[in-house]
Amino acid sequence: MSIFNQLKQQLTKRTSEHQTTLGWIEYRVSVAITEESVALLSWLKAQDHYPHFFWQARDTDQTIVSIGTAKSFNNLETAQQFVQQTQFKLVGGVQFEGDCLFILPRLQLVKDQQNLTAYFYLNQHELAQQAVIFEQYFANFNQCLPLELTENPLISRQSVYDFESWQQNIERAIQHIQQQRFNKVVLANAKTLEFEQTLSAYDLLSASQTTNLGCYHFLWAEDAESAFVGSSPERLYLRKANQFNTEALAGTAPVTESEIQTELNAEWLLTDPKNIYENQLVVDDIQTQLADCVTNLEISKAGIKRLHNVQHLRRQISATLKANIRDADCLTRIHPTAAVAGLPRQAAKQFIAEYEQFSRRWYAGTLGYLQPDQAEFCVALRSAQIEQNRLTLYAGAGIVEESEAQSEWQEIERKSLALAKLLNLS
């Protein structure tokens, strides 16, 4: 019997047993994982209730998958209050521009190293329709679909910026830095690729999981026609009780086919003044934003975070949250960091809003989960928006006074390869 069959049977048995919390009913069952791997992404691909949410942690075995919405929140404070009152887990995040979307999924699966746990939520007013809702959500519950990227010819490609317009934007940013309007701004490009056939975000993410190691992997599909997908190396933060961990991930060098050259690039990155300065600005920003709400703040020495195409300077930051500091406070304070916006944040964001010729939305936003005892969010980088047969890739670079347009252009091109390479594109 498959693990999904076991969950379905146990959940069905629980329909007559429930406790109500503030008008909400949670059905929860858990089964031990005996298989070497659980095909959660294959399962999600087969489900026809939206939205779909997939989030795989970078440093642990935790994976969260959900379908449908029992309740949604467009306000961070309201979402926080709901978590505190019910003790339920919400998934979602905050876009770069600040729009917030968290949901209590109708059906949520959470995998850790030993167990797969299913949560099903009903409002007490839906009890009369319980049997119908269960039947709808469990009709395809045992089904999985194969994950495989197939040949899909490229029809066209178009970028918001070509090199000349990118260079102009960098020159404009450096002028603002010299005028002391800000110290750093992160500029991005969006490249749209059109293919002959519809793209599958699930197939693309599956390929990325095997290639882009050491990353968070995420998918957010609000309907069957579109999905935001990516594999990000960067943690926004992890909170366990009042222990808070974040990082400064900024400063970039290439990873090449030559191991020797890659090592030389890493050594250069650890000593290059421009990249060290760029990383330090992120550290400074996080320290400033958290100054009055944490104690025992510790910052590690700079190290290297190596990925498939690029490597970054990383400094890990840990602290203890003061009493009554909540995730809503943490998200508001440190998102978006100087690694994706700039410093000072408001001035950099104003420049981006004025001169960047597209809306980032979920790109450089944050995705993850909220629950009372723990929360974790990644920064939504190395990502793309898929709309049927169109894929828009996003990549950005931190601009400081010493930045040079050609090297920054090469950096964003290398970053976009994290997903583009999977589609056999150069």
C-alpha cells in the first residue's frame, strides 16, 4: 500500500473525530516513511485543486506541500494573530514590493526525516458539506504523475534590458551613490522565453532539485495556468522558539568547469574589497534592523557558499529574540534585505520602483511558513514565473560605487543559468 493510500485511509477514519479551535477543525494523521523517497512533487502535479504550494528546506529533510485554501490572509498582522490563536501552520510569504499572501491550506502534507503528516482543515460552518469536500479532495489523492523535462523548442526570447540599457541603469545608480542617496542598490533583469509547448513547473523544479544542490526549492501555483518556481541558496531566517538565524549572502564569483579556477575565484572573492564591502552592507542592514529586538547577536567570519554556476560570500548571523517579538516583526524588519534591495532600504526600493521597468512580485520576495514554535523563510531567488508556454527568468546584482557594468551583466547571466541550463538554453 502506498504512503498516500495509508494517509487517505487514516484521514477518512478521523472524519467523525474532531476538535474545534476558534471555529476551525483540524484533522491530522501521520505515517512512518519506509520508502527511500516520497514523490511529493509527483503527487502535487497530479492534484487538481489550487493553489499548489511546495517548499523544501535547504538544510533539513523538511518538505511542505499543500493544495487548496481553507482561509487566506493578505495582512501580515492578521496572519500572525491567527497562528497565535489556533496554533496552526500557515504557508506563503511576502512579495518584494510588500504584498502579503498567507494561506491555511485545505490539505497540507509535511515530510520530515521519519514521518509524513497530513493536515486537513474545515471551518465548522462547512461540517454539513464535509463528506462532499472530502470526496473532492481525495478523488485523486493516490495519484502521481511522472516528472520529466521533454524537448520543447524555443520560439523567442526577449529581455527587459539589453546590455546598453543595463549599463545606463547602472551608471544612473552609481550617480545616486556618489550623491549619497544610498550606498547600494540591487538591480535585476527579466528575460522572457517563449516555447512551442506548455511548460511544466513541476518538471522544471524536479530537474532543478537534482542540479541546484544546497538550495531551498519552491513552487507556488495559484492556478493551473501559472506558477512561480525556483531554487534559492539564501535563507531569510529560521526561528526555533526564540533562537533566530539569518545570513548575509552577497558578493559573487563564477564556478567554472575547472576546479582549480573555481578555487582561485573563491580565494579572490574572500579578499576582494568590492565584494567584502557589498556583503558588509547586508550585515550592517540586518544588525540595524534587529538592534532593539534581539540579544546575543553573533556574526561568523565570511565563508563561501558554492552553487552550480556561481559562488557567494556568506556570513551567518545568530541571535536570541527578546520576549514578545513575533514573526510579523521579524519579516517587517529584515525583508527585503540589502542583499536583494539595497541600503538604505527605502531609498534603494524607491530607485528600483522608479527605474526598474518591471514588477518583481515574488522574485526577491520571501516564501516559507509560520507556526508558533518555528518559522522559516527563504529569499525567492534563482526563480522564474511560468505562464503556459512562457517562462520569465529573474536575476539581479548588487551595485555599489565600484561596480562595473560588464562584470555585473555577466553575473546576472550566470545566475539565470540556474534554471535556463535545465532547458538546454545557453
